[in-house]
Amino acid sequence: MDSNLMNMVAGWKAAGDLILAEQMPMFGGYCGGIEETAICDVASTLASFTILGTDMHLDGPVHIRWGNTTARETLQIAAHAAAAIDINTNLIIANQYYTLAGPCTEMCLLETAAQAVTDSVSGRDLISGVAASKGVVKDRGTGMEARMMGESAIASAGMDIERANRVIDNIVSLYENSYSHPPSGKRFQDCYDVDSITPSKEYLRIYDKAVETLNKCGLEI
């Protein structure tokens, strides 16, 4: 944090802007393990509001080896950090989604659903995504992933922690062995009609298959 950043924040405040700051702690990096990264996550969230004067904070713990937010460890970090902030403050908190798999794949949709359940049950106010293929591959993002994010969050709203843990464990166990070789999926223009902005029949079939899988995992969409 330097004077240039503080000057920008002061300018935004003077203009009456709503400010959302993003911070994504790295699990397995300088933060350390699950517990240490969760502490850093909470601390940086509080710093976002107290030092920068933000109105909302966007989170998203990232796995240092795989580069996703949907790993078992990063979901645990996100859940504990969000629950701690939600229980003890009135701050508006959000979470960012980075999946390993690309669009038009069941794995991408399952990853998205696992994080959406985590966020919904742990008290997130906003969810942001989905940056498929870790958000680093061109044209790898569509509205179907966002649809799964929303429908999964709604389906898990009000779910008790014990049931949510079982559901998340069931979902994550289906894709975590594919981290070293995730399906790349398809580009937006290859799984959508770019004129009408509608998903292809193939993607709709994959989506329906993912919903069936999630229902078997205990998430009723």
C-alpha cells in the first residue's frame, strides 16, 4: 500500500463512488496453512474497510499449487473467514470464483456449485464469477457458470452446517482427483450462439447432467 493508492481512494471517496476492494490470500504461500491463511483473510478484510474505507470487500482464497478457489482447503478457509466476519460484523463481503476446469464441462459446474454452497451457508452477501480455467485463458467464461453459481447458492440458502459439509464433501470428492488434468472445455463462441447469446444444446445437456449429479450429492436444484 502506497501514497498513490491512498490518493486514488481519496479521489473515489470525494466523487461519492462505491468502493469494492479485492484481496485473494494464497493458501500454501507466505500465509501458511489453512488456519494461518484464514487469519490473514479476516485481517485483510478488516483492513480493507478500516484503512481503505471500502463499502464492500471481495475475497477468494487461492490454492498456490492449483490456482483455483474451489479446492477443499480454500473452501474451508473461505468458509471460516466469512462466518467469522458475518457473525461479528455488519460488513458486506463477497467471494470470487476461479475454477480449474473450463466452460461446457461438468467439472467446472461442480466446482462452481461447491463454492456456491460454501458461500451461501457461511454468510457471504455477494458472489462474483465465474472465472473458469482459473481466469487466465481467453474466452473461457459464459453465463451458464454464473447460472450454476446462483442456483446452487439459492438451493443451499438456510441449509444447516452439518448438511452443507456433507454436500460439499460429496461434490468436491467428484473432481479433486482431476486437478492435474482438468478438462479445458470450450471457448464462449464455441458453446454459445454469439448472435442470440444462448448456450448450445451440448452445454444445456451438460448442465442438466451436472444438476442430476448435484441432486445425488444432496443439493436439490
